Amino acid sequence: MSEETKNSPSVKKFPSSAVLLFGGASALLVFSIAKFTLDIDIKPSARIQAIRAILNPTPTPIPTPSAEVLAEKVLPIAGYTVNIKWGDIGKKLVASGAIDLTKYKENYKDPQYQELLKYLTADQDQGITITQQNSYFWINTLWALGLVQKSDVLDKGVMGTQYKKEVGNFASTGGWTLGAKPATKLYSSAQIIPLTSEQNQMVVRIAENIYRPCCGNSTAFPDCNHGMAMLALIELMVSQGYSETEIYQAGLAFNSYWFGQTYMDLAYYFKTKENLDWKNVDPKRALSAEFSSAQGYQAIKKQIEGVAPQKPSTGGGCGA
């Protein structure tokens, strides 16, 4: 052995069979990686699909409510009760000339209204329950009260200032035909409900936030019967210490019975677009211009037209 060989670094040689085995494993690994890559690009594995499903879950379909289900949620057969003390308000409405009792009895001669007429002839303290059947009675009776009640909304609002000379030309004034006096004589003329200055301010504040789908104005501009009737409801509840939340809840219920199809449509919208049951919808939001004004409702209606279940409207007209 030469000196050169002795001093050279040691080189470990592998058998040829080992080299072949290592090379084959490497090739197999490369092939597997390529195949895995192709699998991802072309045909996702079950594991990849599962991961994607977790990261991008398929939305659970929201059940579409039927007309019957919506009607019972929005317009329950049992009605909606406000436990106010009506007392002798009806008798005061007759005494003030806001209601002509003879005309009223003729207008409501159907037997179903006979018990309700007692609200005009005797003290009543069992509250007000509005239903689909009696909504026509309450729209007119509250209309008379809203028209005759001395109010900051009527005296200091748009109707009493900007339109003072034309105040008799609105549907809520010129359209009132069941009184013993002309509407212009009745307008804000009697203190049927006692209200303090602070309570009047509360009435105005709430009225500004409650709309109705037959008009583009809030209750602070009650140019139709529904506006006048809602004004009366607000005044009644404010005078008896109800909270704003309770008043908005009652306002939504009364509007619903007066405009049945409108609020069934809104209930359908909230359920299918926002997954909100009607009972969980904020009443103040539902009564806002976005949903309850004529323009707001029409915009909502376009989004659900042709799919929302239909039910005949109740009490939607603007005349007595």
C-alpha cells in the first residue's frame, strides 16, 4: 500500500443494492407528492373536502313561514290588549261633539259592535283589546280622540303651523264625518286626556318615530285617520305612565291590525332576510320610516314580491 493511500480520508462505500433501494424510494416519494398535488388540484380528497366544509359551511336554509303561521304571529286571533283605564273618555268624546252617538250607532249597527258601543256610553276600565274583527271600531274611536284632544302635536306641529289655514283639507280632518261638529271646530279643542308639559314632549318624541304605510309622514304629522288614531293611543299611554318601549310595542300591534298584509310582509322579510322571529323584532325599528312609511314599505315589498304569503288587509282605508 502506498503512502498516498494510507493518508487519504476514509470513504464509506454503499453496496449497489442499497443505492438502488434509496433511489427507488426517492422516486416513489416524488411520485407520491406529485400525485397528492394532482389530487388537490383535480379531485379533492375526503380530508380536504372536510376541511373546506368546516372553513366554508353551507348556510342552513331558513324555513319559509306560511300565511297561517305569520298571521297568528302578527295578528293573533285573541287580539292585543292595552290595559289602560278608558274610564269616561267615550262619554267625553260624545259630550265634546267629536262623536255623534246617533251616527255612530247607525255606522256600527252590526251586532258584533254592540258591546263596543258601551265604550261611548259608560265608564270602562278593562282596557282596550284590538282584534281583526273590531279594528274598524278602534280606528274611528281613536281617530275622534286624536282629532279633538288638545295637543302640542296638533298645535305646534306641521299641521297647526305650516298648514294652519288649510288644516281642514287633510284626510284626518276633512274625512271625519261621524262627529256632531265640523272637524275644523273639533281640531285640538278639548282636554279629554290631561297631559303635563313633560308628557306632551314625550308624546311628540314618540310620534316622530312612528310611521304608517299608507302615508309618508310620521304620527307627528297626522294627516290621515291612522295618524290621528295612533296619536290618541300614544297620548293615552303616556298619560297613564307607560314606558316608551311599551308604547312602541302597542303601536306596532295596532298598526298591524290596521294594515294586516303590510305587517305580515314585514314579518316575512325579517324572518327570511334577517332570521328574526316577529316577537324578537324591535318595535321602534319596525315602526320607523325604513319599514313603516309608504316609501319604506314599498322598498321592502320589492325584495319579497311574489314569495311572501298573502292575507287580506284589515282596516287599511283612510276614511270613516
